[in-house]
Amino acid sequence: MVTVHPEYVVDEQQHRKAVLLPVAEWERIVDELETLDDIRAFDAAKSGPQDKILFEHAVREIQEGYVK
């Protein structure tokens, strides 16, 4: 869990309109969101069809798609 220390920007009626965070905390949140995105992509890939191919075939496909 990311610990944050927010500061709020409020309007004349004291309604919260924006949040200020220290840069280090914001970067930690972004890192966590990227990790979550990777986990979701992995889970989606694992839930799809599990076609198996030979390792050599996979390497060949990667090499053929590689552009210098």
C-alpha cells in the first residue's frame, strides 16, 4: 500500500477541487499502477487460448519480426 500525504486545493466554499502530492509519492503511485497494468495484462493473456509452439519456432518468429 502506498502511503500518501495529500494537500487539497479548495474553492471559496471549501469544496475540494484538486490534490497536491509530493513528487516521490506520485512516482510511487505511477509505479504501482504500471505494475497493476502488467498483472492485468498477464492475467488476460493466461485466460485466453493456450496454444503451444516450439521454442525454436518462437525464437524464429521474434527474429523475423526484429527490425534493426
